[in-house]
Amino acid sequence: MSSRPAIDRLLWDEGNRDHIAKPAVLPEEAEEVIAGLPRVNETYKQRLQLVGPTLAGRMLSIVVGAVPDRPGVYYVFSARPASRKERGMYEQTKGGSHQ
């Protein structure tokens, strides 16, 4: 598990908005997870996976990557409901239960 990066802003375009719409995730939900206290894991290509709840309690898995030459700005590659395993790892890390 990685330490929390300084994510100041998410970069959205038509491509990533359309991509996360397939699993019925709204950009606002992804932003809620990022703004909260998600579990952060390093993935491939220097990307980060953040797993955490939305304000409504929906557990999501978000994959982001730093935008070159734009400190604090991250591009959203994917967002989907968290798997059972990811939810369990989040619960274990955060030491509590979430819906």
C-alpha cells in the first residue's frame, strides 16, 4: 500500500467520462472517493488505484495517473464498483465496516 498522493484535481475528457459511464459511475462519485480517505495501491505504469466510499457509501475502485508537467493533476483511467476482495482490503486497512 502506498502513501496518499497529493491529488489536487482530476482531469476529465469525453473518453474517460464515457469509459466510467459503462459501469454506471459518475465523475462526481470518483471525486468523492479521491477527496475522502481511500486505500491507495500502486499499480502498473506508475498509476494508482484508490478504493473507498462515495458520500452515499458506494465502494468504488478508481485508477488514476499523474499528468506530466502538471503537479497534483491526475487523469482518471477507470472507475468501477469495488470487488468483494477490494472492499475487504479497504475494511481491513481502515479498521471498520462500511456499506
